[in-house]
Amino acid sequence: MKKDTLDPAKRKEYLKMFFDYLHYERNYSPHTIRGYLKDVEMFLDFLESEQDFKVDLLILRGFLARMQKKGLSRRSVFRRISALKTFFRLLKRKDLFDEESVFLITTPKLEKKLPQFLYQDEVTQLLDFEGLSPRDRALLETIYASGLRVSESVGLNTKDIDFKEGLIRVMGKGRRERIIPIGSKALSAIRDYHAVRNPVLDKGAVFLNQRGRRLTDRSVRRILDKAIHELAMNKKICPHSLRHSFATHLLECGADLRTVQELLGHVSIGTTQIYTHINGDRLKEVYNKAHPRA
């Protein structure tokens, strides 16, 4: 018998299952998980308003059309489709749903936005800022030194750091583990931070808040925003910009694309290739400033 209907009585079960999948199996960031769960909840609300829990391509298009009428951006539509496809793939894997037509929904083309990054002298200015606490300096040094995602940095455990070899073990998206170098300055900053923090709070995590709990993604953003504000840097950046800066600077200094892909933990080299555009823009900027006939 074809399974193409969602049971409204199982709403909480569906959402709990989806959360567990995103968190434990896919290792998505809390921000992504919240967004995906909200998208699926909105779709379930739509089915309830339509009083029709039979799901196919037509009902999916109707849901997206309603969202677009409300002024949803193309990027938000893209994410919503991605969330729903991920949700239905999970249900299919659990043998709770097998309507194939929902996977035929097409995603809108997005303009490729080049990621925001800091120039090398700006990174130096940030990391050498005297107003940083030992913890905040260690955190920002680590993100930049190894190109970590924010979720990877806050999830880092002390046992994951090999101080002798200068390596760290990172659990990335999709529970994919990678072992990557970490610079001597970041290691030194971590040692300095751990030397002054309360040992009673030490529960294995590298970076803790004042209550002895792991830092959150939001805490990392606040730390960076505060430093940027105090430095009066005219830059609109986020913690992920340090990861972008890491990749950009490696390419500028001669690293090959495959190596950068491995360090960043990208499955596809196509994801990494966006940094070649940044690198090209940087070369043009230097050329235009330096060449007398530019």
C-alpha cells in the first residue's frame, strides 16, 4: 500500500524524529536545526489548514506558493525546500512515506554571494586586541587557525587536542570526523586560557561560559561583535567570516584547492571553489592599486 499521507496525530513524533536525525546523525548546527524544524512545522500547519494530509508535489507547490505570497525571499524558499526534502527522505528511510513526487520540486536559483572575510592585517588587529579575555582570544585564534565552523569550535573537547603534534580532532557535518593542524599561537592561547580558568568548571569542553557550560553559537557571535565594535572596525562580519578568512588566506599564500577542501571538511570541491572567486577579486584589487597603468 502506498504511503503518501502524514498522520496528524504523529506530529510530535515526526518532529522529535527529525530533531534526533539532524542533531545526532547529521550533526547540524543549532541554528540550522531550529530553521529546519520551523520549516517542517509550518508545512504541517499548512496541511492542517487545508484539512488534507495527503502529500504530493501539488500540495507542496501550494505550500510554497502561499509562502511566496507572504513575501518569502528566494533564499528562504530554497532553505524550506531543502528542509522538506530532508524530512521526507528521513520518513522514507523509516518506511513511513514513499511518495516520490515530492522530490521533484525544484529549488530556485540563488545569486552566489561571496562570503565576507577579513584581510590578513585585519585578522592580526583582531587577534592581537588587548581587550580580548584569555578565553575569547583562545576561541577566535582556534576558529581562524583551523578554519572551524562555529558549531565545531564550541563542540571541541580538550581530549580532541594533541598539543604535542599540533593537531585537533573535529566532528563536522554528517558526523564526519577530520584531523587537522592547529597553529602554535592558538595552542598557546588555549594553554593560557586553561591556566586561569576555574578547574572546578572543567568538564571536558575546551570553551566554557561563566557557569561552566559550553559556549553556544550565539555566545560566539556576541564575543566577536563586541570585539569588532570596540576596535571600531567598519566591517559587517560574523564568526563564520573567520573560517572564510582562513580559506582565503591559505589560497592567497599558495595552498591548493584540494588541501583547503580537506581542511574545511567540504564533501564537494565545488563548495570550496567559491574561495577562488574571492582570491581573484583580491588579486584584482592588488593589481589595480599597484600597477601604474591599471
